[in-house]
Amino acid sequence: MSIKRALFGTYVVGVCALATLVIVAILFLITTNIIIGGWDTISWEFLASAPEEGMTAGGIFPAIVGTVFLVLLMSIAGVPAGAITALYLSEYANQKSVIARAIRFAVNTLAGVPSIVFGLFGLGFFVQFVGTGMDRILTDGVELHWAQPNILWASLTMALLTLPVVIVSVEEAIKNVPQELRAASLALGATRWQTIWNVVIPNSMHGILTGTILAVSRGAGEVAPILFTGVAYFLPHLPGSLSDQFMQLGYHVYVMSTQSTNVDATRGIQYATTMVLLLLTFLLNFSAIIVRSKVRGKALQ
Amino acid sequence: MSNPTTKILTDDLNLFYGQKQALKNISIGIRANHVTALIGPSGCGKSTYLRSLNRMNDLIDNVRIEGRVMIDDVNIYDKQVDVVELRKRVGMIFQKSNPFPKSVFENVAYGPKINGVRDRAKLEEIVQNSLQRAALWEEVKDDLKKSGLALSGGQQQRLCIARALAVDPEILLMDEPASALDPIATAKIEELIYELKDRYTIVIVTHNMQQAARVSDITAFFYLGELIEADETKKIFTTPEKKQTEEYITGRFG
Amino acid sequence: MQETRLNAAALKKKFRVNEFIAEKFITGVAFLSLAAIILIFIFVFREAAPILFEEKKEVSAVAQVEEEQETYGEEFLGEGSAVVAEGMFRSESVESAGSEGEASLENLLSISWQPVSGDPKYGILPLAIGSLKVTFLAILIASPLAILAALFTSCFSPRWLKEILKPTIELLAGFPSVVVGFFALVTLASMLQSMFGLEYRLNALVGGVAMALAVIPVVYTVAEDSLASIPKHMTEASLALGATKWQTAIFVTLPAAIPGVFAAILLGFGRAFGETMIVLMATGNAALIGWGLTEPVRTMSATIGAEMAEVVFGDTHYHVLFLLGAILFLFTFTLNAVAEIYIRQRLLKRFRGEAS
């Protein structure tokens, strides 16, 4: 092989390696920038106290609580629905049937819808349509209670957004249950549901866990879908019922850094809030990776 | 010797995977409390036939069955027959042992639990009985909580046998149960089969002719989806009637 | 000796309630996803429809007293509702009832977006151009980086490194877009401004670079999957003929994975086009027309995000925003569909030896 060729080869590999390095470097750059910026402001008090002095001091406790409530409600609504859909697709549906293909198509489409469009849907469907309907039924159309943005509509909207993630994770886990176990169960005279309940589901719990973690990670960070379905910048108290609004970490950063009265003075708080959000995301993604690899280790037994 | 009764009567069975015909006009009577071995080269339909005796072929798409399979007085392919109940009476052991990722106890107790047995004492009794009948009790009795997957290959297969016995079937279908095992484990399985035939009717698929000769009372030779010849084992291996049988036995092909 | 014989009664078909209930329930829930996508389609288009089907709307009186005013924003503490951090347009908050302007085709295709004013202008063009500018820029920056990195990961890196690289870069995918937007707003914008001596601090360039950060993982993941799924026998054949690793990668693996790489870029494009938070924070939010990259822009998604909170339910502005949403939906849907067809059809054909 000529020297020229060998050099060219090294050049090619070098360029590719450089690109990879650049990407990883960017990751580090952003992370360290955020951490450095927020380091001074972070403290236990910061995390546990409410904003004060017109949002220029104090902590972000309500935003943390709001975020937690949001993802909790979102998971309660979305994870079972997603897991059951995945169960249907792998165990009950005839793979070639129109229904199965339609549902898969729907899931793929859902995965590609921009998050702001989900927000529009949340507004047009949940707040307007369902909310007005509920008000009409419950209060004879007199009160305006449910036809407003609140944490319920926001979490349902988020549940829809994260549905594909849950479905994909759970389906992957279900597919990994070996066919021979199902055969063994059926040959013993178990029904299809008994087989699912006793063999398939216990062996795919990790998929449900992974799906939940990934969904929560997205749910905690996405802001666009909740912009007009329930989030608020400042609330005097924590959300106490489903019809309350709520604060959220990501939204807090957005508003504070673009529209608050004293953008520069609150920079520290902005950085700190971003840091909390980022670290939370890291933690969740990391856990998902661990769950996945633990299972892979088990399966190789 | 009392008149041998027929437990499973197959009457002109034809099976199709889509357009391809896998079984052609199979007619054979399986004797009760005897061991019947199904032999033949790869792809000849013996496993397919075995699976049609407990309707496991139903799980495959595109399968079509013509003909009858009578177990005692019932055509198991009748529309009125409940497949789940059928499989409780006809047990199956698979080629590669497939214990559940649960404890030894839970593996064997799986069947009875599915059938609604909840009483702990009763379950323990069934588990012990089944493990004893499968000649595994002595080896696991000290640690029933051990995972089924932690046993050796031969032990796992006997666990699967115990698991099948726990639902109290009348017939045991075995699809090459010892093909993945070493000679010692194989010998244990063969011994077990001999002991089991007193209580159960056993049909075993094997590609190992010597095993068939050792273990079975009746041997049926399958070739390309057809049943060529079925007779007492001794006769098949010494004076077979059909030429194809003889050629297979003597190793001319297969 | 087994005495019991099987009879028809013992094996008679049983109706199992649990089984039935389980099946019906599970099937029912599964239809939820299908229902969801249909619903989204219906509602987004329903709210956009008035624009599409009523071309000449009457310019009604500005104040409609009986109409109940519902807004979805909430009071910000602080001055007004300045949506732009710096520079150009300031939308003035209107306390009176909703605006009813003419959302005619002519208006929609005009070059001015000024929905809140005496004579509302709903020109979508500046917004569309804004979206395109930022998206193209993002793809231009992200694609080479992501593809080269994917090439490195799948063809050149040792196994242990691959196990580290893939999750690390996928971690970048997990960055909430708010975080990227924040970083762009605070740090990146200043960096670029001092580097290039830009007039406006927040502009399309900043938005594009920031968006690239979000798009890289998308393109990377799909491209890497595509490269890694080239059958081993192809690469082994090449190596067996005496080619080096890099020659195999460039002349065998990469060409074979072109459909997948192309699809990766399409998917990245779709992702960038629909992204909201990054552009909301980093582009300056001024609905200008022009091809310059160093001026502020307003994308379609950011417009929805910024203005929906202050719009009156049911008026023209509201419907036009939904129209923007419908366009976004259709656009990304088409991109995704094309990408998927492309991957499946072309790839399959290639490996069966049918297509070029």
C-alpha cells in the first residue's frame, strides 16, 4: 500500500474521530457551563424554598413540586395505557392485520409530531372541548372551571407525547421473552391470558420500568406542550387539585431568562434551575441505561 | 397380556402449512401405556405429527388440518373441543428444556396453580410427587427455592417432565427430549421413560435409532410426511416390511 | 393404571370470563393510540379550518362586548409582554376584545406578520422563511458532524469505545431543549457575537447553531444504526480482498447505508423544523423577511408558542396559529413518512440486489 494511500486513510479516520470528539466536547462544554453558572446559587435551601422578592431571590421549590406532580400524573395516565398497547401489539394482534398496522402507524406518527402541536391539541381538545363539556355537565354551563389550563390537561397532553416511548420500550421487552417459555406454559394447559400474566409480564417488567424512566425524563424537560395547557410562572401556592395550575422547572428557566424584570440579576437562579433540570435528566437517562444493561446481563445466563 | 387398548387413533390426518403439505394421510393407533417412538430423517414430519396430538400446531399461522385425531372417544379437532383442557390431559416435553425463570417449586407448581389449586399443603404434595416420579426429588429436595435455571441440562429436562406430570396428564409427548444431553443424562431420561409408561401413554420423537430401539415398544417410521411403517420395535429393527424402512435403519440414507 | 377416559363433555369448549374480559380490555386500550392520532388530526385541522374555508372574512367591529374573553396566558410580573429580548418588533398588548382581521389568502401570503395591530397582517411567509433558515443552517452544521461521528463509531472504533460513545452522544439527545436554548441565549450568542462582530445578538445564526446541537443526536443515532446494520458478510468480503478498514468503510459500508443516512437527515430536518423552545429563546423573535443569517427571525413554531398565550379564543389570530400548527404537523408527517419509506424500500431492494 502506497504511503499516500496510508496517509489518506489516517486522514479519513482522523476526521471522523475529530467529529466525534467535537460532539462529545460540546456535551461537556454545555454541561460544565451550566454547572459553573449555577454552582454558587445551588443549596439545599434553594431547592426547598419558594421564590421571593418578585422572583429575584429565593428558591425553586414550587417548580420542583410542580414538575414532580406533572410527571407523576403523566405516568399514571400514560404508562399503563402504553404498556397495554404494547401488550396488544405483541400478544394479541395478528401482525399482518390492518388494525395492527394502523396502530403501529399511529404510534410512529405520534412519535414525530412536534411538541408544540401537542400543546395545540391539548388546548383545542382537552381545555376547550373536554373542559367545556365537563363544565356544561357538572355546572350546567354556569361556571368556568374545567375549561381552563390546569395540571390535569397538561399531564394528559404530556402522556400522549410520551406514549410512543413507553410503547416501544415495553414492546421490546415483551419480544425478548423467549417463545419457548410461552410454549411451555400453553402446553401445560394455561390459557393465553394466564400465560401473559404469569410468564410474559413478569419477564418484561424491566421494559415497563425503562419506558417509564424515559417518559419521565422527557416529561420533566419538555416545555412547549405545557405552554398553554397549564403551566404558570408564579403561583401563590402549590397545586392542590387537578384543576390548579402549576410551576415547572423548564418553563421557569424560559420565562426568567427571556421575560423577567431583571434578567441579569436573576442569572444565578436561571443557571441553578437549569442545572437542576439537567442533572435530573442525566440521572434518569443513566438509570434507564443501567436497567437495560442489568437485564441484558441476566438474559445471557 | 391383556388386550392392548388404543389411546390415540389418528385417522387419515393431513396437515398443510399454507400450500405446502407436511403430513400425508397419517393413520396410526397409539397404544395405551406403551412407548411409541417416531423415527425418520430430518424434516419428515415426525415433530409436526407429535405437535398435532396436543394441537400445538394451532399456534402457527396458516396451518390447516384435515382428518381426525381421536383420543379415547373424542376427536380433538372437533369444533366443540376446548384446546386448553386438552393440553391439560396431553403433556409435552420439548427438545430444549425450557423451565420458567422461577424456583424449582414454582416451576412444578405452575400447572396446578393455573388449575386453581391454592392450598399450600396440597401444592407441596403435588410437587413432591411429581419430582419423585420424574426421578429428580432426591437431587433438589433440600433446596426447592433454587432457580430452575441453575440446574444442569439433564436436571432441567427432568424438571420439565415433573412440571408436565404435575397436571396429571394421561399422555406424554416428548420431542427429542435427550438430544441436547450427555450420555449419562440421556440414560437417566430413558430409564425414567421406562418407569413412566406404567401410568402414562408415551409418544417420543427421536432421531437416534438406538434410543428408539432401547426405549420403545412400538416404532413408527416417517418419511417425507408419510407414515411408512409402524410395528413392534423388535420387528421394525430386525425384519421391517417396507424397503424404505430397511434402508433408513441400515443407514443407506438419513 | 389410568382408568379415566376422555369424553366429549370433559373437553367441551369452556367460556372463560377472565380471558374474555382481558382480551376486550387490552384491545380497547390499544385503540387509544389510534384514537389519539386521529383526534389530534381532527382538532388541529378543525381549529385551522375556518381560515382555509372562509377566505373573505368580514372585518367586524373591533370590540365585541358580549363575547366572553378567554385568554390562556397569565399575568407576568414585570413590564408588559415583551416577547423579544432585544431589538425589532414589539407586540403591544391589547386589552380590548379580540381582533378580527381578514385572513384571506392574500393576507396569508403577504410578507408581513403583525397580528396584533389595527390592520392585522397574517403573512406566513416571514415565519416560514424563518423556520427554513434556522432548519437549513442546523442541518448543514449537524449532518456532517453526526455522519462522520457515526462512521467513526460503527466502523473505526473498538468495541469498548463504541459502548461508551453511543450512550454518551445519545445523552445529548436527552438534553431538554430549554437547556440548549438557555445555553444559546446566554453563552452561545455572546460567543458568536464577539467572534463575528454581529449587529444583533440573537439571530438566525445563533438559532441555527443551537438547533444543530439538538439535531446532532437524531441524525447520529439513525445514521449509526444504518451503518451498523450493513451485513457483516459485505464488510468481510471487502477486507478479505485486501482492503483496509477505512477503504471498506468509505467504499462499501457508507454507500450501502446511503438510504439510511439520507433518512437520518430527513428525520433531523423534521425535528428541527418543529422545534420550539430553542428558537423561542435564541432567535430574537422578529418576523422579518430576508435571506440574511445574522438578523433575528421568527419561526412558525415559536410564533405559536409565543402568541397562543395571549390570543382570544375563536378569533382570527387564534385560527391562524392553528393553521401554523397544521402546517407543521403536515410537514413533519410527510418528512417522517418519506424517511420511513425510503429506509424500508430502498434498503430492502438493495440487499435483494434489485435497485441500483
